[in-house]
Amino acid sequence: MHALSSIWARAGAAVAAAALLYWALSSFILPRPAPQAAAGAANSVRGSPVDLVDAASVALQDCAPATAPSVPDGATASREEITAARSAFQAYDTATNSYVHCVDSTINHIATQHAGVASQDELNSLKAFGLGAHDTAIDQEQAVADRFNAQIRTYKAKHPQS
């Protein structure tokens, strides 16, 4: 049963990441209608039209995403492996928090920079894009935390004195 829930957790995280990636790249792949002259002028900064989600996609490349640590098998792991995994997860949590802060700051900066010239729909799309990146990182971390906690319970059941 645990293996099945772990598979579902990984599958869910993979689907969320794939959806975010598709959303981020779709603006580069799918054709866009040409902007109208008036809309282009209203949505420009320093005279050139800007797609805020495209700008955010590029800017978010400067945010270092966290890399999930491996989770040891609690049934066979040593105390040292569990301790090392706990430290690795704590570092992952710190990296995820840094990434999420970078995403939020970047999105807020772009929104503020274009607030006077971008439409409310464009700003809403930008914020939805940022929220998607933010939530995907948190969901991925939660999936790792769930797997890690399950293995901790398995380890403690096998080693009640630990």
C-alpha cells in the first residue's frame, strides 16, 4: 500500500511540474495573435510590447530550483543514513524556501515595473504564472516530505529504541 501511495505522490508531483513547464513554454511554442496597435502601445514599457509571462519565464531562470534529496528505505536504512537524510531534507527545505522567495520577488518586481502600462488581465496572468511556480515547488517538497516521513515511521517501527 505504501509503494502505491508513493507512486501516486510522485506521479502527482510530476504532473504538476509538467503542467507548469507546459504553461511556461506554451507561449514560445503556440502561435499568438498579433497585438492591436492600441493594445501594443498601452502594454509597452519604453515603447516596446512586453509579454509579462514571457518576461517572467526568462527572469525566473535566475531562481535556483531546489533539488530533492533521495529518501532512504526505512526498513533497511541505518541510523546514520536516516540522520543524513534528515539533514539533506532540511537543506532541501531551505533551498525550496529560497526558490519560492526568489519566484515571489521576481513576479512582484515585474508586476510593479509594468503596473502602469500592463492590462489587469496581463497582470493577473503574470501572478497566476508566479503562483503556479510557487505552488509547484511547495507541492514537490510536500511529496518528498511525505515519502521521508513514511520512511521515518518504517525505521522507527523496526528500531523502537532509536
